[in-house]
Amino acid sequence: MEKYNGKALGVFEVDNLVAAYVALDAASKAADVTIQGVERNRLKSGACVKMRGDISSVNAAMDVAVATASRLGKVTANTIIASPSEGTEIAMEMTINK
């Protein structure tokens, strides 16, 4: 797995998978970010998307992702962590594609 040490983390969650894919596509075209993972919600049809890059790119990508997803569904959460701790990185790796 690619290492993301030192890269900002952007996470957004939407209530449907279609909105997640359209939003991550728009985000990755809008800024220099890498999609780290997409996790489907186990009990619902939504998904959580994690993207990585420098802080300004993640901020720009998040703005586009949230705006795009909001047109197709409900954004239930979003946040950016500028510099995730080592423990957060371990937790992120444990949940990718689960």
C-alpha cells in the first residue's frame, strides 16, 4: 500500500454510492489528490471516501466533492486532517476497502 505520511487526509461520507463515485471523480479532476479508498456503509447504501494530497489540494478537492455530492444525495459528514498522526494512519490502513 502506498504510504501517505505527511499528506493531508480528506474524508467525506454520502448517503448513496452513486453520489460518492461522481463526487470522487469531480474531486480528483479538480485538484491533485489521490483517492485512498472508498468504503461502503454496511447497513445502508452510502459510502465514505478518503482522499490524500497536500493540504491546499485536499481543501480544493473537498469543496468540489461536497458540492457535487450534495446535488445527488446527502453529505452526512466531511472533514480534513492536515497532518494525521501515526496512530490515525494505522487506523486508516486497517479500514481501507473493508
